[in-house]
Amino acid sequence: MPIQGKQHEITTALMNNHLEQIVQQAGSIILGKQRTIRLSLACLLARGHLLIEDLPGVGKTTLAHLLARLLGLHYQRIQFTSDLLPADIIGVSVYNREKGTFHFHPGPIFSQLILADEINRATPKAQSALLEAMEERQITAEGKTRPLPRPFFVIATQNPAHQIGTFPLPESQLDRFLMRVDLGYPDRRSERELLAGQDRRTLLEQLAPCINPDQLATLQQQVDEVYLSDAILDYCQALLEFSRTSARFNHGLSPRAGLALLRSARAWALLAGRSQVLPEDLQAVLPSVAGHRLHSTSDTGGGEGKALAQLLLESVAIP
């Protein structure tokens, strides 16, 4: 085997070891939620933004902080409230009397990982301040475009829409999130360990980063190299087409959703140590990728996304 090929295999093996280490370390803090941890990590490996929707107190903020720490990313938390202004996120220009000019003071958005905590408690105007940042990895303020750090991720948490004081995210913003996941209550054994053990935040602070941003970039490049066969592309297109033609869906999945599905499946395959995507990879990530993008013709906002994603999987045969 050529030397370059051996070096590539060694690098790949080391990176896969790092990924398993991240999953194990995260699992020692967020107990009994291995699947959600893997989905969240796959989302970031696929260069996507993550939405965590669940009740208060189940570990949404802890998961976001945990991922930032293990990936070695600079982290900022923005607490979304009803009086939050776009300038509180993006930054503001302050007049300098001595120089007679305005100086731009960057807001917390200029970080590698942003936790938009309880994003649906802010008004739509404040929510929209994230749109350009999430899509273009840049912001425009005072007529000037400013690039954001690389990598750049938004992990947003939101409470269920039925809770008091929430403003539902518009579909255009929901579509910017590659995945939506939930944590749910822990199982009995995990909750017992949680109640009897140390404070999770204390344990989190004791963790050291497993990788750095450069290694994360290498892993993201490996995701791009995971092989997609024609049969996988056929399966993906069949899923998209069914969502657009079935009378059960208010509207179908967009091409952007299809690309998101394939990127996520590649990342899921990489986490499993494989260099090609299998149909099971698409099936594993589809509920998280498509659940917040699907609505039934009779959907009244009751959160049917998971059920519709499952319907989609059951209705489309693997080619």
C-alpha cells in the first residue's frame, strides 16, 4: 500500500477514535441519551445548526455546553427574552468623540458556537437576527458585511409551543436548522444515577476538549468523502417525491431538505465507522431532519413531525 494511503488510514482511525471518545464523554454527563448525543454530533459534523426542543430541566443547555467543550469551540450563550433586540445579538456601533467616528462593538454572535437559549421566547424581530448568520455565516450591520468565525454553529433550545410566552419559529427559520432533536425524561436507571451522583455542571467543567477546531474541520471533510451510491440517491429522491405527492402532507420536502438528509446520513455513517451510506443511515436521521419540515394537511401545530416522518419511512420502500 502506498505511504499516503497508509497515512490516510491512520488519520481516519485516529479521528474515529476521537469521535467515540466524544460520544463516551458526553454520555457520562447526559445519561441514557446516546442516540440524541450521536444525532447532535452528526449534525455538527455535517456543518449544520441544531434545534433542541423539550421541556425545561431535561438537559438542553447542558448538552449544548457539553458539545462546545468537547469540540474545543469558543462558546457564547444568548438568553432569548421578549425584550431582546437584534443589536443585543449582532452588536452595535458606538460613537467615539475623540476620533469623531463610530466604532463597531461585536455582539455575542461572533463566536464559534452560539447557544440561543429558549429562542422561541423572543419576538420574531429578534429571532430573525440569526437568519443571515445561520445561512451565510456572516452578518450585515451598519451597511457593512462582517464574516463570522469558522466553524460557526447555532444550537438553539426551545420550549414546547403550548407553553406560555412563546413565539413559534417561522418555517423559514426552522428550515435553517439541519436537525431538531429532543431529550425527554431519563429512564429509571439513568435518573437514579443522576440523582445520586455529582452535579452535572461540575462534572462538565472537569472535562477536557477531545479535539480542536482544526481536527473538527478534518472530520467534516471526511463526512464529505463518505460514498453515496446511486441506490441511496434513488431512495432519497423517492422519499422527497412521496412527501410532495401524498395527500397526507401539506407541502413536501424541499431540495434543501434533501441535501440536509444526505449530509446527515453521511455524518451518521462516519460515526458508525463506515465509508459509505446505507439505507439505514437515511432512516436513522430522517425523523430529526424532516420532522420540523413536515406538516400534515390537518396539522394544527400539535407537533406531528415525528409521526409524519415515520409515515414517510413506512410508505417508501428501499430500492
